[in-house]
Amino acid sequence: IECTKAPLKFPDANHDSIFMISYMVDGQGYLILSRDIVSQDVQDFEYTPKPTYPGPFKIFNEPDEKALLQRFFNEYRRIKPQIVVTYNG
């Protein structure tokens, strides 16, 4: 999850917004973007840092933070993960 924020500060929900959420399921990557912050649509892409770690990414370009969060929660309910791993907390 990526948020806007002031330099050297933690995000503040009173004025900062979420503009990107990424996740992987069974080797398929997903990236949800808010077009309020990201200025143009991003197309699907491949990020494969090593041949043993293929990384095709499907992109969802959403109009704003609310739509981004709705998409994420809809996807989460659709996938129904048994285990969730986070690297930011």
C-alpha cells in the first residue's frame, strides 16, 4: 500500500490518501492505482527480477481513492486468502 505524505513524515489519514495497492496470488501480480494521483493509465506489465520469480501484473486504473479501496476489498472477498503476508507492517 502506498500513500501520499509529507517528506520524512508518516501518512496522516486526515489529509493523505492511498494511491496504490499491489498484491500477488499464485504468481499473478495485481496493481490497483488511483487516477487522482497517478496522472495516466498504466498498462499491464511484466516484472520478473529472476527467471524463477515470474511476475505478470494486471492493472486496475481506478478514478479515485474510494474506487481503489472498493476494488481492493472486492478482490479480497473474491480471492478469500487463507494467509496474508505484509512487508510494511
